[in-house]
Amino acid sequence: MTRALLVMSFAVLGCSGLTKVVKPPPQALQLTTVFVYPPKVSGAELSGGRQFELAQRACDRLVSEAGDALAVFGPTEFRVIKPELDDAWVATDAIPVLVKSGSRPDQGAALKLFVERRVASSAMQTESLKGQARGATASEETTWLVRVELSHPSTRTTLLEVSGQVTVDPFQTPPPEAEWDEAPQLTGLIERVIAEAGKHARGHAAERPVAPRSALVFAATPAASSLFPGGALGDGIDALQREIAQQNRARVLAPTATEAQASTLARALPGAAVVSGSDGRLSAGDVVLSVDQQPALPHVLARVRFKGAPAELEVKRAGGATESVVWP
């Protein structure tokens, strides 16, 4: 029986190329919250800023898939104290955060993101018709492997594992996003596996009141990367390099932003910017600096839907003034 269950819980997700392993929990769950761990990377040296980009894109996609049912906490809102431990409640300080939000420990889940880079090198020697060496060409082929684990710490159950890989062809024309994203194929793969995790987590969510989804589109500003360990840009680059780096980060964090918007976001304070839309209180160009006196990020604003009451925002208006706003 156990063997049959394991076989049935393993599936390849059609044309997506993803592999999914599902394990049913020992009891029905009533999840309210998912804690997104910082990405764990092997085979590559990713800066704190790049890790922030990937973690934020993961949080944004999780909100997009399950934000109507689950509150999302990102890695800047809790600490991983003992990363070597599998038990998220022992390894982190997430439980006080969860309880403060009004949920029980058994209503929380943890999402861990694992990224691995593999590089295959090859060389080809060319010769003339007479067998004389003309030279050699070398190339490197990079493969990114991504795995996501969705676990329920209170029952020590790994509810879902989703994994996939993408190989970057060194001879293929890079996609347009490569202009500002150092590994767009990796970013896209992460969004795909997170989407599957979000759908699965939503299936275990508790029924509870939730306010309508806002029509506003939010994105973390590049300066918000300073909330992540090692995420801020160093002091060893000149003003032009810094501006270019911040504009590139803006394009990664706000995929729908135009080039002009990215330029504006690059100079914005840490927070969640309104990329598009207007609701009478917030408009495109505004930057939310804090939510109930806590640092603002898009998933923090998304959680206001479960609060049952408006939140107090500190907002930097597009015109330059800073105001307190009761929202929504």
C-alpha cells in the first residue's frame, strides 16, 4: 500500500517539464500562511542583491497564485537561525511572527527554494585540409536546476516537491530580458515551480474572510534589497554603474515596468512602488514606505486583505511629499 501511494504521488507535469512529488498530510490542514525561505544556492556565487531578486519574484508569484487564500511572509520578515535543521519552527523565529499575525503554528507552512548551477565545458580543435591545426574554440553550457519544498512543520510533512531544470544554449540568441536579468532562464524557471507550489498550498488553505484584490500593481523598489543580508549595492562602484545596476534590478523586480518607470524606480526609497493603477488613495508613481510601521513590500500589502481593517501606510508621493494614508 505504501509503495502504491508513493508511485501515485509522483508525476511529471506535461509539457512544463516539471517533476512533482506529493505527500498527503496525516490530517486535514487549515493553512493561513506561507513563509518563504531565502534561496539556497550551490554551484554559483549569487550576490545578496540577486538572492533578494529571486526571493521577491518567488513571493510575488506566490501571491499571484494563492494570495486570495494565504498570507505570504518573505525572508526579510523572519530569521533562519539554524539552516541545517529541517524543522522550520525550530530553525527559524517564524512562530512568533505567525502567532502575532493571528494564526496558530499548525496553520503555517514553509517554502524552501533550492538553486543549483552546473556548467559543462567543451572545446573543439579545427584543422586545415592538410591536417594542420588552425585553432580551438571553447564553450560553456550552463544548466540551472531548481527545486521547491512546501512543508508543514507542525506535522513534519513535506507536502510537495517540485523540480525542474533549464539549459542555457550558449549559441542561442539571448531573450530580451537578458539585458537586465543576469539569468532570465533561471528566473522564469523559479516562477514556474513557485506557481505549482502556490496552487498546491491553496488546496490546503483555510476558509476565511478576505477583502477583494486590489487593482493596483506593486513592485519592490531596488533600494528595498537593503532589507536582505548583503542585498545593498556596495560602495566600490561609481555613480553611473550604480544607476545602471539599480535600473536593471528595477526591471527584474517590476517585470511590467517600462524603461522610464525603471529609471524612476532606480532612484526610489526602499518600499513597494505602485507600478500601475489608481484606487483614489494610491496612484502609479507612489511608493509605500511602511505598512503599520513595518517595511513595505508587495506581499506585505497583499496581507492587508486578511486584516479585517485598514492599514496605516507611509507613502512617498510621486510629487515628492510624504503622507500617512489609511488603506484600502
